[in-house]
Amino acid sequence: MALVIAVLCGLVAALTALIVSRHLGASALQSLAYAGGSFLAGTAFASAVQEKLGLF
């Protein structure tokens, strides 16, 4: 269950980065790169927090 929550947090981060970068005028490829990086960072951060809290 903790892994699913971490992935969902990553998806929220990716969607937010995609929307904000497109709004600020980035190209489609740049927006996808920002979204991919945000997904990885958001998932890793949520996983680390859950591990520290003993939920993982």
C-alpha cells in the first residue's frame, strides 16, 4: 500500500510540473522532461518519508 501511495504522490508531482511548465511557455518536450524528473523526485521523497515513519 505504501508503494501505491508513493507512486500517486509522484503522479501528482508530475502533473503539477507539466501544467506549470506548459503555462510558463515551455515546449512539449521540456514539459515532459520536467514531469519525468518530478515524478522520480516525488516518488523517491514519498518513499523515504514513509520509510522513516515506519510505514514501508
